[in-house]
Amino acid sequence: MRGMARTGMIGAGMVGALLLAAGAAAAGETALVLEGGIAATLNLPDGVPAAPAVLMLHGFGSSRDEVGGMYAREAAALAAKGVASLRIDFHGFGQSDGDTGATTVPGQLADAEAALAALAATPGVDGQRIGVLGFSLGGGVAMLLASGHPDAVKALATWSSVGDFHADFLEELGQPAFDRAAADGIVGLDLGWRTIALKASFFDTLQHHDLMAALVSYPGPYLSVTGEKDFAATYAPGFLAAAANPMKEAVIVPGGDHIYGVLSEDQSMAEGVIAKTAVWLAGAL
């Protein structure tokens, strides 16, 4: 989607659901399939017997390594600081099972809840020190996850997060997409980097969640990162005001777009976001 200023059911057998999947992974990483067919990548830092950990939730139409490999790179930055991570493909995306068109906000939240439980039960992870990082749509899902599980989520960070599911997708996709989904039950969309078909259920769920209220109810530390030129920057002051914990920070990246220039030759902006987030999460956990 479109310098720094401070301003379902979770079962006991979830640990057994961390199954090694076929496929390559980077050094120090393990490709997994979680219960329900959720594809994931686990990164455990060397020499840390009970590491804090971060669950990473990708954005709309993306997958677990994220655009420009930003999540894979964030995982490496966290590991260098002794922090484990788990990044997932939501159902219907990347290598996970499921119908892409059937995605909904509650469905992605359920995936996040299952992954959070699995991560907390992973050997080598301190289940009492888990944070969540969400990008764009994943930022909104991360807020809902943290609000609903405040005892389990010890720190929350978002990149370019949506602030209002309905308003932001209406601006991004346009009223005709909403109307076509309502009339036909499904709509095909060209996102520019991929095409996608979404069922009416996706649009129907966008008005059911108040992200500012979710953030108000979350008691833990919060970091918001947005690009200066991105729509998400307009939400940063409200996010900062809503966050309850005194350990809160809004970073506005000068000249930054929604993806921090990660597809350009100059990686300095993206690298700055990755480094800042790793330092902040390591400190918060």
C-alpha cells in the first residue's frame, strides 16, 4: 500500500506442529510448516539458550521475506543481537496453504495467533519475551494481535502501518473494487507488482476493527516507523499519542516511501530502518 522524530484455537500440541519443510533456507535459518499449513522461517541466534524472539507479519499481497528481502534481512539483524525470529506466509500467500481470494483480516489474525503460540513453545526461545513486527496491512494485524494478547506480546513495532483498514483500502483500491466485490462476490485486482482476486468477505471485514482503540489497549512498548512521503506518516502522531507505554517512539524517515526505497540501488534508507528496528526490539525485549 500506499531522520527520527520522537513525538484459533491454540493447542498444547502446537510445539509439535513445527515441522521441517522441504526447501532451502539461509544459513542459520530453518524452513518450517506450522499447524494448518502455514509456511514459516525460523531464525535462532547462535549461543543463546533462551533467546527473546520476534514474530514478523507481512503486508498485503506480499510474503514472509517481504519486499526487497527486508524481513529476511531484519531476521539476520536481530540474530546478530541475540534475538530469534519467526516470519510467516499468511494463508493463501507465499508457500502457505489456502485460497488467496479468501483472505480476511480475522483470518490473518488467526494465523498470527497460531504463529505466536508456536513461537512461544519453540525450544531455544524465551516464551516470556516475544515481540511482533508488522508491515503495512501486517502492521494492523500486529496491533490487533498485541491488543488481544497483551501478556504474550512484550513489544510491538510497525512499518508503514495502516491506521484504518477500511479507509486505507478504499483509498488504495478505489470504490469500484468494493462495489464489484459486493455485486459479484469477488473482484480481480492488478496491484502493479502482482494480480490478485479477493472475495467480498475481505472487504466486509475491513470495518470491524478499530486500530487506534487496539493500540490504546496495548500496554507494552511501541515503535512506529513510517516514510515521510507515505500515507502512513499521517497516522504516526495518533499512534504515538495512543500508545500507553512510556517506551514509545515514532520514526519518520526523511524522503521515505512506503517501502523505504528498498527496490532502488541505494539501500541506505532500508538498511537504516532494519538497523533501527533491530536495536529497538532487542532493547524492548
